[in-house]
Amino acid sequence: PGSFNKIAVTYATGTYNGQWSAVGRTAVTTTLAGCTAALTTLFGKRLLSGHWNVTDVCNGLLGGFAAITGGCSVVEPWAAIICGFVAALVLLGCNKLAEKLKYDDPLEAAQLHGGCGAW
């Protein structure tokens, strides 16, 4: 969750704490958003399609990662959970839209990176 070249940089106050707190927050928020999106996608697709699919869990996880990436070092952990939840809903909505438009993307890459990344 961080480059050592940036982790070891001292704060402007002169203390040599480096950026360890940002690295910790990055790891926590990324994990929370990804896991929340994975579980939400798993149960959301189960409700919509009636069956379990491991690919949906993987895409939900990646969608949560794509959604949190821009602000992972400054977002609070509770907000990362909400971000992951909304990212899963965005992914499900984009998948429905792709089906309706007959857009052929078996890996859901456009929906995942475009939809969740924009969110």
C-alpha cells in the first residue's frame, strides 16, 4: 500500500514518523471497500439471478478496489465500506445496462473499471 521512498519521508514538522499512518489507512480502506463490494455483489447477483457465481465475487472485489483507489489514503474506514457497497450497486447496474444494450464484455472490464472507477 505504499512505496518505501514515500513511506520514509519525514513530515514537515521534522519528526521522522514518515507516512506510516497513510500506509495503514490505505491498507485498511482498500480491504474494507473490496470486501464489502465482493459480498454485496455476491448476494445481489444471487437475488437477481438465483444462483451463486464466483466470477461475480471476483469482479465485485475488483470493482470495490477500483472505486476506492483514488482516495484510499484519506477516506475514513466507515466511508470505505459505503464506497464498496455503492460500487457493487454500480457494477450490478452497469451489468444490467450492458445486457440491455447487448454489449459483449464477458469479463465485465468496461463495467468494472468504467462504472466503478467513475464512482
